[in-house]
Amino acid sequence: MGHACGHNLIAAAGVGAAVGLAACFDEEWGRIIVLGTPAEEGGGGKIRLINQGLFEGLDVALMFHPDAETQLVKRALAMVALDVSFHGQAAHAAASPHEGRNALDAVIMSFNNINALRQQIRSDARIHGIITHGGEVPNIIPHFAAARFMVRALDNTYLEQLLTKVINCFKAAAQASHTRLELKQDELRYDSFKPNYRLVELFRQNLKSVGLLEHPGSELANLGSSDIGNVSQLLPSLHANIAICPANLSIHTPLFAEAAASDMGQARMLLAAKALALTAIDLFCDHEYLRELKQEFGSGNI
Ligand SMILES: [Zn+2]
Ligand SMILES: [Zn+2]
């Protein structure tokens, strides 16, 4: 549906900030590196780049993300995706059901077990899934069934605890249905977002100086997962969400894709680019602030 997450504007603002900086840059200040980071969602682009060492030696990472509402800090949920499948025994569903072991029942029980677990989990956690294979025909007991789940939480530690409980739901379903469980965790695991409020404060002031003064929304509203979470656990990171359209729209819709190519979208992207460049200048010029910011990062744990 086009740029329904506005990543065209992320790219333009990153390049724009670097071009602006280059115009006044003194090489003795340090280095600016522009990293293109595709596949933010699902593809774990930044996670792959981290694994390849592209973030090594950097002091801070700065970017903005278009949105329908400005949230200078928007937390992101740690997330792991799971492919779960059950292997049973096919049998005629009317003539010899007693010879079958029903893999679809295991999937259905997994959903029911997780729904029971849901009442006892923290309100910031999410567990959601779909059935990807439910059998072939209704008169054969399904010997194979599969589902894909995502488990999310506001911090990495709770995600780990929750994951153990979710896996127990699958194990219990396998035991009850006499099927064999096969479990595959996606190796690209998304970390939670660790905010850096000193970076946010610089960016907020710079946004104000270029004429964008908004009342930022709550940092806990409308949370998803993003690979910037992994970057934010590695080094101080800014990932400010800036409204590029009226607040009644939402991302991942055709209307937002239109907004990402609109005059307002372009104008907001330029303001974001300027504020990013100014924030970088502040950091290059105030070594003490940068030192404190890095020190604070080292001691914080989210
Ligand atoms: Zn998105
Ligand atoms: Zn996005």
C-alpha cells in the first residue's frame, strides 16, 4: 500500500540531517555516519546490521519516525516470534478416530491455554497468534497442525519469563493430545526500547527552535515493536515520533501512505531533519553533556 509506515520520510530526514550537517561540519568534531536501515518491522534490519558490527564505535544514534501523533519518547515492546507445530497420527474421523492423535486439537488447546494464562500476565505484555495449518479435510484426524505466535513485553526480562510460560502452554497441549511438539523461535529477537531522556531533551529544544511545538503524547501509548529497540540497548538512541498528519489517522493504512507523500509530511520531515542536525551539533559542541549522557546510559537498565 505504499509507505504506510512513512519510512520514505525516515530515509529523507536522515540524509537531510547529514547534508545539513556537512555544510557546517568541521572534521575535527568527529564523524557522522548515515546508515540506511531497511526492514524495520519483521525483517529486523537493524538487528542484522548490529550483528555485522555496523554500530560499533558509535556514540549515539539519532532518527525520527513519522506518526499520527507526536511522541518524543515512544517505548517499544520486546518481541519474539514463534513457529509452533504439532505432529500426531492421521486416522479416519468416523471409522477409527481412536487410532488418531489430533494435531489440530493441540493447536486449539495451545490457544486456550494461552487465553487462560492471559489473565495472569502484566498489562504491558501481548501474546497473539494465528493458525497457519489446521488440517486437510474434516473426515481425517489432522496429523499435522501449526501456528505462529508473537510474544511481547515492555522489558526484555519479563519477555523471557513470559516466553517460558507460553512454551509450557504448548507442552501441555502436546501432552494432552499425545502429539509431538516442534518449536522454532525466530532468531531475530526484538529488544525493548531504552529511552535516553537527555537526547530527547536536546531534540525537544531543537524541534521548538525550528518552529515545531507540540504536546508530546504518552510514551506508553500505541506500542509496537521496532528494531531500534536493539540499537537503544547498545548505545544512547533517539527515536522520536513526529506527527506528519491529522491525529485521526493511523499508521499502516492507505491514508497514512498518502500522508507520507503529502505536503504536510514533507514539511514535517524537513523540520525533523533540521532538529536532528541541530541535536548532533549540540552533541559535537558540548562534550561534557555527551559524556554525562553516555554515563547515564551505562547505569540505566530498562
Ligand atoms: Zn510500521
Ligand atoms: Zn516504521
